Amino acid sequence: MNREERLIRENIIAKCRWMNASGLNQGTSGNISARYKDRMLITPSATPYDSMKPEMIASMPLEGDYGSWEGPLKPSTEWRFHLDIMRGRP
């Protein structure tokens, strides 16, 4: 992963931790995704934000094989919602 992608992944984790600290969500509920080139980066399923590392963020193609992903952990169960929004709002 290059520096730009790593920074996006780090920012996703920082915002997740902020959501928990602010009381916006609890535990592993609430998910964040971000567009990176032709992919969607999204928080993994059932992973505590305090232990999350940039490498754990799932990567999914915006087009092509619907539901395919890369990474050590499965994407959030809400990936369809996030992906459909990104597809609808280029």
C-alpha cells in the first residue's frame, strides 16, 4: 500500500475511534468507508476500533465482482449499503 492509501486507512481508524469517544456509537457498531481510486476502503466486521490497524481495513472494487474484497478480515456487514452509495455518487 502506498503512502496515500495508508493515510486514508489511518484516517478511517481515527474517525472510528472518535465516534466511540464522542458517544456517537458503541463498541464495533457504526462503520466508515472511503473511496480510494477505483476501490472502497471499509472497516472490517466485528473488529474493535482500538485494536484496528491500517492493514485490517478491507478493500473492495467499486465495479466488477460485486462483493469481492481483499484484506485479512471480512468487510463490515453493511458493505452493500456503502458500496451502492459510492456507485451512485461518483
